[in-house]
Amino acid sequence: MMGRDLRKARQRAGMTQEQLSFLAGLSRPYISKLERELKSPTVDTLFRICNALQASAADLIGRVDAARKRQPVTRRAMR
């Protein structure tokens, strides 16, 4: 879920993965892995990305938390 919301935030900011990776000081393949939910960001990484996007980390986490609460419990337990 975090990956989907990161991708949406990046797209709303009108950035490519390459642009975001440069501004956040991360590799483009790493940004791709985050967006595909193959990796989870550390808190520090999340702040770097949100700073680059000029987005609120609290808002992003809030959206992810709300989406998780809407999922059936059995699906959450499988992750």
C-alpha cells in the first residue's frame, strides 16, 4: 500500500522516478522497488522522499493506515 501511495504522490508532483531519486538522493531502481512494494522505506528514507515531493510524511502514512483499516482482517494477516 505504501508503494501505491508513493507512486501517486510522485505523479501528483509531476516527477519521474529519475527526478525523485535525484532530489531524494536515492537510486531510481530503489524508488521503483518501493513503488512496486518489493521494499519498504525506513523512516529516514520516507522523510527524504516526502521532502523531495514537498509532501507530508504524516499525510502519506495516514492514507496508508486508513487503507489498511479498510481491508478485511484475513487479507492483512496474510501480508
